[in-house]
Amino acid sequence: MSTVQFIRDSMEASRRYTMHLLSDLRDTPLVQPTVNGGNHALWIVGHLATVEGMAIQGFMLNKPNPMAAHEHLFRMGSTPSTDPTMYPGFDQLVKMYDDIRTQTYALLDTLTDADLAKTAPGCPEQFANWFGTYEKCLRSQVLHPLMHSGQAADIRLALGKERLMV
């Protein structure tokens, strides 16, 4: 198996796991995981789409982020709000994420293992440790959904839902 195929398979597994947890929150997308707030499901989906658009389209390809119109809501460091009027709907955000992931997979289909060492031309210096090469940008899309899956699991527990094993 090539490294590019390994990355693709790992990206799919991490996304599938995280989206399984998040899909079960479709009807309660603004519930936060703690009494002190936190990232709710709507924010997590929008954030995953925004960061993938930033890392792949922006940093790797030096193109505009497809989530640019919503970036202020979901970028790193943004604070989730429980005001539903601030956000697109859950299904709309999932579609945006799916569309961005489809573009990422299409890009992966064009890459060789040697391409992974290429510098990401659109990556700002302050993000170089995490996103400075093609490999780092793609690796982030394996790890990032998994990081937020813990938040989705906590939201489910806050709602009294059963634990899911996927």
C-alpha cells in the first residue's frame, strides 16, 4: 500500500467515526458538552469543513477556502454560540464538509508518495509545524476529526445517550 493510500484510508476512517457520533446529534446540534459551554455538534461540523478547506485548498493549493463565507464562525479560536440564527443548518454544513472532502479525495488521486514532501505554498509561517508540507496538511485531516470526536462523545453523554462503539 502506498503512503497516499494509507492517508486516504485513515482520513476516511477518522471521518466515518466522527461523523457517526455527530450524526446522532442532528436533532440537538447546539447542545454543549459541559455546563460551562464547549463545542457543539453544529460548530464541530462547520469547523472540520473550514479547517479542511484551509489546509487543503488554502495551504496546499494556495486557493481560497471554500468555507470563506463562514470562516469567521468556525475558524480556529472562534467561540461557539448557541444562537441558531448564526449558523447554516446541520445538513447544509455536512454537505459542505462532504463537498470539501470530495475535493480532497480528488486531489489525493493525483498525488504520489514523493509529492507528500512538497512544501505547502499557501501555509503561513506560524502554521508550518502543523501544515508546512503536503504530508502535514493531509495528516491533519486524519487527526483533526478524531480530536473532535471526543467532544461529540461528551455531548452525547451530556444528553444521556448511550455510548456508541463504531
